[in-house]
Amino acid sequence: MVPEVRCVDPGPGPYDDAVRSGSAGYALGLMVAINFLNYADRWVASAAAPQIQRDFHLSDFQVGLLGTAFLLVYAIGAIPFGYWADRGLRRTVIATGVAVWSCATVLSGLVANYVQLFFARAVLGVGEAGYYPAGVSLLGDHFPREQRGRAMAIWNAGSVLGIAAGFAGGGLIAARYGWRTAFFCAAVPGLALALLAYLMREPLRGAAEAVGPRLRRTREATVANFLRLLRIPTLRWLIVAHTLLYFVLAANAFWLPTVLGRRFGLSLSAAGLLAGTVLVAGGLIGTLLGGWIGDHLGRHRPTGPLEVGIVGFVAAAGTIAVALLGPVQVGGVPIFVPAFFLTVVCVYLYQAPFTAAAQNVVTPGLRAGAIAMLLLIAHVLGDSHSTADVGLLSDHLHSLPLALLVTSVPLLLLAAAAAALGLRTVKADVRAMEERWALERGEGDPAPALVP
């Protein structure tokens, strides 16, 4: 029996009843711009950290807690926003999140002490929690499975560019005008993007699926069904891999400008510029290459997207050890920067394929919830404490590079091992998703017909 694709007439309103290249391209472009701003707002604090640390007389541990404040609230907030995205209009969820985090970034530049800054960064987490789960779900209904890896790669390229803008732009602005001005500049475009997000049209749930219905709303998003997501073996292993990886990503990205300043004696602006250059170049190459390879391998076998990330994690464990353990230079040639650049390329190979794989094993009516579940577990257990942990370890070891080394290498290898366990289950989980979606009904809609 093959499920019939059934389109429910959307009627008047904000819905697109089918996947169209124009609307899909516009949505992807807007999501790239928002993702850019998302990460620029997030990482401008890292570029300005040395100035903030000096003005408020903070230890490395206290500076690291600013990252914890954001990430912990971001992870917890993803659950209610994910539920809202699976039950309501995702464009409204996205627009609300962008508006909230832009206001929080303004507040970060107005604070008078460390405690106020801590809470401002926490509010930033509330806003950003509304964007990502809804964005993943929305793009999943714009692009079919065969194109999701590349679409996710282009979308995630915005995050890489945002990190670079946060580091380089934030460092330059902070050096010339102060760290408060850096926060204000990062917040300005937010409200305009929030309005554009609110005005875009929404694809029907399942619009990009080869089989099953296309619905405005589904009844899948319940607390019980959210918890049942953890019964999907591939999704469980992806969550474990993300948890281990997020610790490494957040710690290294947050502390990179500080490492460059201490190890090479670079100024605030120079360290931010170099960190941004390494992250944007390596991240763009890794993200786009990973999306293309993942889609290519995925046409031949469902394990392909996972294989890309596994290879990247293992390779990154070696290159980051060279960057952090090796001499500053050999024969006058700097070692740290090219080795760290290769680490970024290898690590970011995972991003698009793993995001696509998480969507492929979950029905369209629960995709925002699945990403929210992933974010909650991976951020709370992974990177919500990583920046503070590394800062505390650095205080005790009196070496920030050593603190990064003893955490990064083993966690990258464990992330590869966790993803490898998903290789055994992904094919069956994709098939099970298609069977469940074929029987799904929207609110008030009849069950989809089955035809021979």
C-alpha cells in the first residue's frame, strides 16, 4: 500500500499549499539573514569579553558564566517555543523570538554591573529559543528530503557568517567605541527582520514529503508525543553526539579570541578579527561541503549524512591537538591558526547532515519539538556550562590552551562514537516516519486515503 499525497485546501490566509521554488528560496534567504543576526548577537559578547572582564574586574570563570546564562535559558526555552511552533504559525514564533533577542541585546549595552549583564544575556536566550526549532520545521516543509542537507548547509552558513561578524565586527567596534556600542550595533537590524518574518507565508505541514497528507495544523504536538520522540533510536544518538560536540564548540569559540590575545599578544580588535576570519572561512567550507556530501551520499544510503559527521569529528580531534599542543611556529611558520582552521572545517562538516537526519526520522508535525528536545538536552548537559567549566579549569591549570585540550579531544571522539551507533538504526527510523505520517490527520481533517 502506498499513501496518497493529499493536499488540504489552505483557503485564505498565510499558508502556501505546495512547495514553490520562489517561496522556498525567499524563506531560506530570510532564515539565513536571521541566523546571521542570531549568531552575531550571541558572539559579540565573546569578542568584547576582555573589555567587559577589565571593566567589571571578573575572573575567567565569571566571564564564562555569561555564556552559561545564555545557553541554559536558551535550552530550557526551546521546549515551550517548540511546542508553540508545532501547534501554531511558525512565522509568528520566529518573529517573536527575533524581536525579544534584539531587545535583550540592547539591554546588554545598558547594564551597570555584572549581575545586570548576566540577566540580560539570559533574556537573550529566551528570544533565540523561539527561532531555531520553528525555523528547522518551516524549512523542512519547504525542501524535500533529497535537498534538505544543502538547504540546511546554506541556512547554517548564516550562523558561520554571524559568528565572524560577532567576533570581527564586535571586536573592531568594541576597540574603537567600547563594548556597549558593539551590543547596540548588533541589535539594530533585529526588528526589521522580525517584521519580515511575520509577513512571510507558511508552508503546509508535510508539503515537501513524497508521501502522506499536507496539513495546516496537526494534532501530534503533545507532551506525551514529545517524550515519545526519545524512543526513536537515531534521534537519541544524534542528541548524545550533539551534547558532546556542543561542549567543544561553545568552549573553543568563546575562548578563541582570549587564547589568541594571550598566546600571540594580539590586541582586542586583532584577536577578534583573526578569530572571526578563521571561524567564518573554516565554518563556511565545512558547512557547505558537509551539506553537499551528505546529500550526495544520502541518495545511495541513509547512513551517508551520519558518516560525514563521524569522519569530521575524528579528524578534528587530531587537528585541534596539533593546534593546542604544537609550538607557536615551526621555521617561522605559525602552526596554531592553520591547525585550528582545519579543526573548524572538520567539525562543521556535521552541521547540515545531522540537522537533515534529525528531520528525516521525525514526522513534520513534531519536527520543531524534536529540535527543541535536542536543544534542551544538548545545551543543558553540553555547552550551558562549558565556557564556565573551561574557565574554571584554566584558573586551576594556569593554562587556557591546556584546559581546552583536555576537554576537546576526548569529547570529539565520544561524539563520533555516539553518531556511529546511529548508523544501525537510521534506515528503519526513516521508514517508520513515513509510515506514521501517511496515517496522520490534521485537526478536523479526515484520514488520508490509501491506494494500491
